[in-house]
Amino acid sequence: MAQNAQNKQQCQCLLDIVDDFYFTQLVHVPTCCTPTAVNTLDLILTTKPDLLSDIAVIPGISDHVHIALKINKLIKPKPRPP
């Protein structure tokens, strides 16, 4: 199989998984910028988008950025046994 056809097949497989499992992609801005290309390489996939907020893209020291986010979930500590 030609490399381009294999890449398309892999991309379609990922899209099918995202669709089949009702994932929502939360990164909607480029995460890698070079003089010749701008791409979204980083994905945050979730089935519960309300649990994540304040997603921010922070410039890095290269052409790739960092992603920061807030998890909106209070984690209760497990009670310690007596």
C-alpha cells in the first residue's frame, strides 16, 4: 500500500473511533507552527467536555506549543481506615 493511502486509512480510522465513541476534540487552534506549515498536532479527546475548561495554548521554546487546561472535578480523598 502506498504511504499516502496508508496515511489516509489511518486518519480515517482515527476519525471513525472518535465518531463511534462520541469523543469531542477540544483543541481548535494550531499547536505546531513553522514558516511553511501550521498544524494541530495535539488532541484532547473526551466524552465529557464539561469536565475540562480553560484550555490554553502556551508558546514553547520551539515551533511546538504547550497545552494547559483545568479539570473541573473535585476529587474526594478516600477515608483512612481507623
